[in-house]
Amino acid sequence: WLHQFYYVFGFLFAVFLILVVTCAEITIVMCYFQLCSEDYHWWWRGYLTAGSSGLYLFIYSLVYLSTKMVVVRSISVIMYISYMLIAAYTFFILTGTVGFAACYWFVRTIYGQVKVE
């Protein structure tokens, strides 16, 4: 391990930044399309657009459980599903908050530039 241990955190931070930027960009694009269609109820959709990646994470964990893992006892399955549900919910809250903040910033910026005369 020697010095490779410290590279793990830098790589993890870089992946986290890519996740934040991707969630922000996708939410801004979806919010823009929604505003172009004159639907101004963007609050929850901005949160759910990015937060839906938590749902994907949970569904993928179920697929992984059924295809790759060899689990014998039912308590192991229950614990795995409950821990993955907690992790996916935390991921949902994290990415949803990032998406909402990006969408909020975008809407404030574009409507702040409008000149009312």
C-alpha cells in the first residue's frame, strides 16, 4: 500500500466532483426544457431529477444481489437490502440537493437578467 493509500482519496474526490457537476448539468437542462414549455413548477422536479439516481442505485443493488452474490441465510438478504436502502436514500438526498441548488441558481440567474421596463 505504501503511498497508494493517499491516492484513493484524491481519486474519490475527483469522482465526487464529476458526480456533482453531472447532476447539476442534467438538472439545469431538464429545468430549462420545463421552463421553455411554460411549466413553472420546477421545485420538486429539480430535486427529483437528480435524486432519481438514488433509485437507480437501489435497483442496481437488487440486481447485483440476485445475480452476483451468493447468500444463504435470509437475515443476510434483509440486512443487505436494508443497508442498501439507507445508502440509496442518502445518495438520493445528496444528489437531489445538488440538483435543486443548481436549478435554483439557474432560475435566479436567468430571471435576474430579465429587464422589466
